Amino acid sequence: MKLEAIRLKLEEGLLYREIAERLEISSPDMVKFWMRTYRKEGPGGLRKTRGRPKEDKDSLEVRIKQLEMENTLLKALAIELGEELPEGLDIEPYPDIEGNSK
């Protein structure tokens, strides 16, 4: 859509307002912004996205495993310190540095 808006401006000479209406874009200023970006960075500049990058499934699985390990270590520390865990918080043995269960 962005490239079509640029094409309409460059090839057909339409006004930003006309382009916004034709392509059902909420604001002519958005088309103007795309045009500035296009002139400055070329077509590649229009492919940039805003906001937080989406995390892929693998990184989420790695993060979950990391958090599970941290939870296990915190539970073990609480037991070492003599603190009682709330009901339902069982602790599984965790491997030490050599891979042996404690």
C-alpha cells in the first residue's frame, strides 16, 4: 500500500488527500510521511516496522526454560534457608554443576 501511495504521488501527481481517500488511509499526513521516508531511504525504508519486534517461538521456549530453572533455584534456596513454601509449590531435584541430582 505504501509503494502504491508513492506511485500515485510520483506518477499521477495526486494530492496527499486524494491518495489517502483513494487508498482509504486515515490521514494524508501518513502518506506525506511515507513520501519523505521514500525520498530519504528508498523503498527499503518503507518496510521498517514500528513497535516491539515479534519474538519467535524458539526464543519464547528458551525464556520459559530459563524462568523454570530460576524458579527451581529460588525454591531450593528457600528450603535451604528454612522457609516454608506455600502449599502446591513442590520442588523437584535440580542438577548440580556435574549434572547430579541433589
